[in-house]
Amino acid sequence: MSKPAANAAPPPPRSSNLALWILIALLVLGMAGAGAWWFLEGRNVGVPHADAEPVAASVSPARYYALEPAFVVNLADTTSVRYLQADVQVMTRDEATGAALELHSPAIRNRLLLLFGQQTAAQLAQRSAKERLQEQALAEVRGVLKAERAANKVEAVFFTSLVTQ
């Protein structure tokens, strides 16, 4: 083994690459974060999420139209004379549909009177039957408006009073 010469120059000191490695790591993390943002959010900028709340300004307020006077019909009971009295309101958010409801009110009342007269007191004693009657009434109202080629954006039919006797 040979000894190094005493007068030989020591090897040059290695420059520290720590700053370069930190810079590379920050660039990689930044690119990963930007890629994740683009993948999760950036592609859908301006497109509402399915679970996002609708913008309140774009939804018109609900309007209720009372079908007055109250409906009074004989029920379809065969054992005794039974009556139904119902106060009905129709809900829409569309002005044209509201105007159509008022214009075609006689035809709508006729269809609902026929529908209500088919019920029995025993049927109407159950909540599920009342809800089913509500759905049928909604279909009748929409049917009249559709047959008249009128705006038919009716969202719901509500019974504000429902009495059987």
C-alpha cells in the first residue's frame, strides 16, 4: 500500500445539492397538487355537481292556486250515504301554468269531482289512500292542461282540508 503524498492537494469539497433537491421536491408536489385539482374540480368549472344545491335565484317561488269553492261529493259507499268535502290547492312555479289553471278551472273541477266521487269512506280512512288520491288528482289536473295544449308544469296538488262524513 502506498501512502499518499503529503504535498498532494486534498480533493475538492463536494458542493451541497440540498437546495436543488428541495426545489425538485417542491416542483413535483406542486405538479401533483395541480393535477389532483384539475382531475377533481378543474374539469368541471361552471358545471354544477349532482349533489350541489340549486341556485336560489334560478328557482321561481311556488305559487298556490285554490280551486274554490270546496269540493263536496257523494262517496261511492253502497251501504250508506257518505260525503267528502275537500279544499284543494294546486302548486306551480310557472306563471303560464298558473294562468292556464285559472282559465281551465271548470274542466279541472269537473275531472276532480268525478275522481273524488269514486272513493269510499273506508279507502279515505288510510293515509296511503289519501296520498294515492293526491297523485291521481295531480294526474287529472295535468291531463286537463295537456288536453287543452296549455302549459302544464303543475308540481303538486294539496288537500288543505279533507273531511268525510
